[in-house]
Amino acid sequence: MATCDGSEARAALERSVLRRVPPLLTDLYQFTMAYAYWRAGRHNEPAVFELFFRDNPFGGGFSLFAGLSDCLLFLQNFAFSDDDVEYLRSVLPAGTDAAFFSYLKELDCSAVSVSAVPEGSVVFARVPLLEVCGPLAVVQLLETSLLCLVNYASLVCSNAARFRLAAGPRRRLMEMGLRRAQGPDGGLTASRYTYIGGFDLTSNALAGRLFGIPVAGTMAHSYVTSFSSLEEVWPQTLVPCGGGGPIDFICLVKGWLGRVCQLLGSKTSLVREGELAAFLSYAIAYPQNFLPVIDSYSVSCSGLLCFCAVALALCELQYQPLGVRLDSGDLCRQSLEVRRVFKECNKQFSVPQFESLIIVGTNSISEQSLAELNKKVSNEIDVVGVGTHLVTCTRQPSLGCVYKLIEVRGRPRMKMSEDPEKSTLPGRKSVYRLLDTDGPYLLPTFQSKCINICVCICDPGAQNQSELRFMHHLKAE
Amino acid sequence: MATCDGSEARAALERSVLRRVPPLLTDLYQFTMAYAYWRAGRHNEPAVFELFFRDNPFGGGFSLFAGLSDCLLFLQNFAFSDDDVEYLRSVLPAGTDAAFFSYLKELDCSAVSVSAVPEGSVVFARVPLLEVCGPLAVVQLLETSLLCLVNYASLVCSNAARFRLAAGPRRRLMEMGLRRAQGPDGGLTASRYTYIGGFDLTSNALAGRLFGIPVAGTMAHSYVTSFSSLEEVWPQTLVPCGGGGPIDFICLVKGWLGRVCQLLGSKTSLVREGELAAFLSYAIAYPQNFLPVIDSYSVSCSGLLCFCAVALALCELQYQPLGVRLDSGDLCRQSLEVRRVFKECNKQFSVPQFESLIIVGTNSISEQSLAELNKKVSNEIDVVGVGTHLVTCTRQPSLGCVYKLIEVRGRPRMKMSEDPEKSTLPGRKSVYRLLDTDGPYLLPTFQSKCINICVCICDPGAQNQSELRFMHHLKAE
């Protein structure tokens, strides 16, 4: 049987990228332009494009750069299949010279070189992220694919960094946006680059396998609502953590439920039997990983009581329950109440394990709600799960990267446009980042500590000065 | 050599879907729940989930349903590889019974049945789009993948339909969002489902190949700015459409440029030589497909004059130029000016071909700007290209579909939640759509003509009434 070691996962990852990004995944006009270059004998003229965005995303002062490794993999494997070329023959105008298709079949990126900011770098508007040099027709063909690989990866990575800044360094962040992403690859890309941007965990199992990201998750409401009676719990016994004979776990939990209800002044008649059965059943299956979602019916009347009863029974058998998940309502208020109950249980029943229970909150968390939650001293949420607002980047769903021609045959090229902000800065650039003597950036653009200056070099001989140098790199955590 | 016929493209499409959506592309908690069901001996209990969204998207009155064919393909091929199972063994808690992994290796969807609204149907909030019946553990495992396949496909399809309604039936719509989508698959999904939603064309070559969508595109600004002098034009001759000896095309165009400048009172000295060279070169390569982007420097001082000169020369050689693309500035105002110049050229030079030239507009078009553009009688834009706002669904980047358990062993299941709007309607549903005697819907929810009524059937014996019936289907165009 094949084992899933690092090299196997790496190979699976590379296959996945290459299958998702065949060279035909580009705009048709790249081919019509490539043909026109070729027809004019200009296809091998040395040309330089640069990839950048015009405004920092989310109304903020910075972005992170991501997608580079996928770009390099794409370039290394760039080649058209016979089927690709036949398709192009069928859609390009009838007069297209047949020799052009032979030329396409021979193409690769061996003559292309790329200078880039390191993956995960803090970057700013209008600074080149990628500089792509090579034969004019080839570097033209690459435009859409490179933009597609950088645009969303950088955007979602930056969004994750903003969530991380809003959450503060202590709280753990979990990405769980697969179901709300732009299709399968949107979800996979989100899991990958939100981890780079500062998240701790993902719910996405494939992302765990391909990228080695820590995965997490226990149960959805459907698990809870699938149970309606204690008769559905099976097996009904649990062996204590330290060993010994199997204990009647239902009976044990029922006893604890009575004591918990008495302690909290709750009515056992309001506890949902199905919810208790679901928690019992899950705890029997995973006694070391008990972290149920407790809002399927009512947190205070049922979910929290069921949790405490099962968790106390687990503690009695020397297991360590993990905690609870809240997925609706006022998360802050509920987390305080949940924590209060945990403390009361410990006080009453001497279960120090209840002091280390965690509270996970997941309910349409946005950057703003996370920042508000972080400002409030009065909440007890340890882990925040974020889906929709993280992966769709609701506040600004596109970074708007562009890929512009800046040089041909050593001569700077420029676009003017009817919109002044769409004009380009001609020629290759050296990028400087000015640091203060004690480290932080001189002027306030990133966390009030950054400056970036983009210097245009129009001297064609200055190519070797065009290395992109960035002196600061935001760590993933 | 392999040919690219329909069956080959179909097979390529299926491979593409299956590679993008392996069964591991789901949330980890599906596996922890599946194990707990299995451990309790409940994994084969008959269960029913339904997939729906809670609110119509974009503040509107309807959505389209899309993604069904990918869902069915996913279900037909659902199986875990040995590597998948080994990965799961490495991330599930240590105590997980080894027999569960053998069970996973045997799993498929042969016991799963799906009832669904037809792909492309008009649908409404809280109405089931998919009803998935089968063994509890299996239909649980499918949740995230099905949501991922339906959520974005339906959202972008609905967005396209709104752009279509805003544009009116006459204007042609082109999707060109690949570079701004959520990665490669976001772009491919967008191309596919915006076509179903009412778009006419895509720029995405791979979407053209896989889905047979008409592709279009001619040139970007980089093509124009890559030229700086007429010396770069090669070949410099063009054979007339009707045959005959090659004509010195540069000389011919220069003559026309002088006449056009005289007609319009413009200065030839302001015309960019590089832009003229780019248009000349493109026209020589593609004399039957001449549609340049004319705003690389200045539409009125250079781009439009260059276009007219080259197009008049093409007409003289009996070719039919296609038109122009505007990509910046005030598209409406410019389109009027461009059309006026076309008419003046025809009047002065008797070129009836200039009466059928088209004007393409592409500049951050949103649904709102398209609606405004459509209201204005005073514009001459024939084709609108839409990218970012279409594929990222800026106004609402997630449809928010959910997948909820509604029945187990014939008994309705319900979730209550701390948020009343997150509560579910238990049991399987029959869906009715009430029509007026003359066809339109009775009550105004879709284009002021729709009603939908969702009837809950809690009788466990009523399963055969659960067929989802919709009586109206918005055509793709």
C-alpha cells in the first residue's frame, strides 16, 4: 500500500496544480496577439512584463504576496498538448498560418526568467511583485494564468493577515470556508493561503493532506439532530482511560445530568434527549476528543447541560474533554455564561479538567466582528472559526492585479489610457524599502511603520539593478 | 493525432471535475461524524438531507440553480483511494477503530439517490434545491463537497442573469473574469455558469474547449504598447481579399490617415506611431478580424484615427473590419463620438462597411453601471465585457447554501438554533409553484411575477410525494 509521506504528498500537490492550470487556461486574446507577434517576426524579441496591484486591498495599508510557488510550477511545466493546439486551430481565424501551430507545440518557458518578492512578503500598491522576462510572445501568453494564480492567493492571504491582526496573537484561528468558496479550487487555495496569512487550522481535509496544514473539526448540527433517543446510543459502555472493566456510560451520564441540573437550577425535562444521546454517542466513540456543538436546540436549556453531564462523566473515567462550539446567537455573552458554568462545575465537583476546556465560536465572523470581539474583555472565546467572510473576501473580493508590458528590446514601454490611474510606469524598477535605524519602517503605511518607494529606471543598461529587494517579511504567525 | 471532438472534450471535462473534487475535499468533521455513526452502528440508517439557501442573493427576488451536473459526476465517482484513507488514519484520533478505515475503502454512492431542481432553474430562498437520500454516514460525508459545487455555481449563474436582465436582450455580453476569479477553478466555473446565466461569449480558452462556449478576444494594451515604430511592421504588404498582387499596406494606410485627419480636423503629429504600427501589424495578420483596443494613449487624438485609417485601407482591399474596444474613461460618451466618426467616414468615403462596425466596452462594469448604460439612449456600445464584478459577485460574494438533515429512518429532524433564522423546517417537502391562468406567477417575487410555496410534509409515509417540481425555467438567453 502506498504511504502518504512528504514526497508523495508533494507529488500529489504538483499534479493537482498542473491539472488545475493547463496553459489553455488563459484568455483567447493571448493567442491572437501571440500570432500577430509571430506573424511580424517579433515573437522572440526580449520583453519584460510586471505584475502589480493598483491599490492596497480592504482600504488598508498593505497586502501580502502569495501564489509564487504555483506560478513557478506552472512555468516549469508550460507546454501545449496536441489537443490544446487542435482546439486553438478550431477557434483562431481561418487565415492563421499553419506554421504558427507548429511553433505553439514547441513552446516552453525555458527562456523565461522571473524575479519576485518572496512568497508571504508584505507588499504595497504599484510595486512590482513579479517581473517576467522572456520572448515577447511567450511572456504575453502567460498573462492571464499568472494573474489568476497571484490575484486570489494574495488577496485571501492578506485577508487572513487582517483577521490575525484583528484577533490578536493569542486567539487561535481556524479556516472553514470550503463550502462557501468559489468552487473546489477556491476552497483549496483559501485553506492554503490563509494558513500562510496567519491562521492556525483548517477544516479542509484535502488541504491538510496536500499542504500539511493542521486540520480540525468534530461535529455539525446534523450529527446532533440525527439522534432522537437514548436507545440510539451504542455501545452504551466506556472503558475508563486508565483501564478496567466497561462502565455503563449512559447511567453514569444520567447521574451527572441530575447533579448539573440541580447545581444550575435547570429542569431536566427541558433537556433534549436526542442531544444528550448524540453527545453520549460521540464521547463513547471519541472519549479523548469530546468537543460538541451545543446550540442545536438551546444552549442554556439543553446543550450546555448535556455537555457538562457527559464531560463530567468523562472526567470521572479520567478522560480530558476538549470543550464546546457555539455557532449561533451572541457568542460573547454565551461564552461568558459557558465559562461561568465550567467554573461552577469545577468548584462544586472538583474537576480541574474543566479549567482547561476551550470555547470555539463560529457564526459569520467578519474582520470587524473579530476586532470587536477582541476589544471586549468580556468574552471567553479561545478559538474562532471563520468561513464566508474569510474565503470570499467580502469587503473586497478582488485584488485587481494587472500584468503590464514595461520593456521591449531594452526600451521602456508605457500605456497612457483615458483613466490617469490606469497609466503605467515604464521601464524596469528597483524597489527600495527605507528602514529607520532601529528597524521599523520610516513612514506609516503598514501598522504605522512602513514606507515603500518605487524608483523607475529607464536606463536600458540597468537591468541588473532590477532585483526586487524586500527587507521585511511578515511571519505566518 | 488526437482530435478534439465532442466525446474527447466531454471526457476531458469529466476528468477535470473529478480531479478538482476528490472525496477528501471536505471538512474533517464529516469523517469524525461518520466514525461516530459507524461506531454506534447507525451508518446505514436511511437519512435525507436537503440543500437550500436562506435568502435570495443580491437583495433580489430569485436565484438560478446550477452545479447539478458536477454534483452527479462527483457522486458517480465517489471513492476513497488508499492514500486518502492513510491520510485520514493519520489525522483521526488514535483510538479510531481500524475496521472503520476498511469501511471507508469500500464506500461509494450506489445507495444514494438525489432529487433536484433542473440545472438552470429559477429558484427561491428556503426551497430545497437538492434532496439527498441514502445511508446516514455516506450522505453526511457528501455535505461540504456538494455545497462547494452548488454554492458558487448558482451564485455566479444568478449574477450573470442579473447582468443579462440589466443589459436587456439585445446587447451581447462577454465574460472575461478569469484573471480576477478565486483561482483557476473559480475562473473556469465562472465561465461555465455565466454562459448558462445568459452571457454570450467568454475570453476563457479552456472553458471554450471543455464546455463549447463561444470564445472571443483580439488584443490587450500590451500588444499596442509593444510597438514603437512603423519599422516593426512586417510583412508590410497585404493581398486584397478578392486576390491579386500584394499591396504596400503601410503606404495605403498612411494615405488614409492623412485623409481621416483632414476630415476630422486632427493633427497627424499627435498620432502615436507605435499604435499605428500595432494596428497595421494586427490587420496584416488578421485582416478579417480587426478589432483593436483604441485607448492605449488617447482615443480621440490617436487610437480612433489609427483605427479609421487601417479600417479604411482594409475596406479598400475588400476586407470587413469588425470594430473597436474601449477600456477606460466614459464609455458612453466615447462610444457616441466613435459612432459619429464612423458615420462621417462612411459619408465622406462611401464605406458602407463602417455602418456595421461594433463597439465593445470593457471597464469595471457592474450590474448597476450596466443598468445605467442600458437606460441611456445616448450610447452606442454593442458588446459589453465584464470581469471582476461578474465573477467575484462583488455585491454578495456567497450564496450561503446550507445542507441540513431533515429525516432519519422516516422521522423528520429539525434544528432549532439560538438564531431563529437558522432553524430548519423538518421533513421532506413537496414544492408547488402556483401559476396564473395566463402563465405568469401569481404573486410578485421574481420580476414581479413569481410565487413559491414550500409545503412541509411530516408524514413519514409521504416519501413518494417528495419529488421537486418546478414549472418554470429561465432560458439561458
